[in-house]
Amino acid sequence: MDQTDLEKGLTKKLQKRLRPSWHELRYDEIRNKPYLIGKKKETDEIKTLCLVDGCRNMNFQGLVNHIQDSGQSSITLAIYSDDSTSVFYKCQMGLKSPFLRE
């Protein structure tokens, strides 16, 4: 199994764990690249999809920009409660150069 297949598998596993009310991560088979779609429902129980990058948390747009523009080799995705006290889900996901090229 090469690196692209491994990362494709990680992307699909993460995709299965995200609930429909959160932003959805899908894998583009043609481009060999993950992409994020969907909108959050505006409710009191809304969850935030964050990128944990060192000590910095990014919002959804920051995550999109990171996936599109960054040359980093891996990211950690985490879903937090609004007050940032609870982590509902956390996943380390590799992003190599095939994912970052258009």
C-alpha cells in the first residue's frame, strides 16, 4: 500500500466519523485530494471543526485554507464544544503533496 492509498483510507475513516450536522470531509478520487463541504446547522448545540496546529485552533475556513495552501505533512482535526472544554473527536491525518496540488 503506497502513501496515497494510506491517506485515502484515513480520509474515508474520518469522513465516516463526522456527523451530518458538521462539515463533511470527502475524498476526490480524480485529484487524490480530500475536500470539505457542507454547512453547519445554526443551533445551540453547534460544534466547531478545528485544526489543532501547535497551540493554535483554526475555524472551518482556516482548515480549508490550510488544506489548500499548506506544505505541512500532517494535521490534527478536532471537534470541540462551543466553550472549547470538550473534545468530541480527534484524528491525526496525513496530508502529502498529492493532496496539496491542484
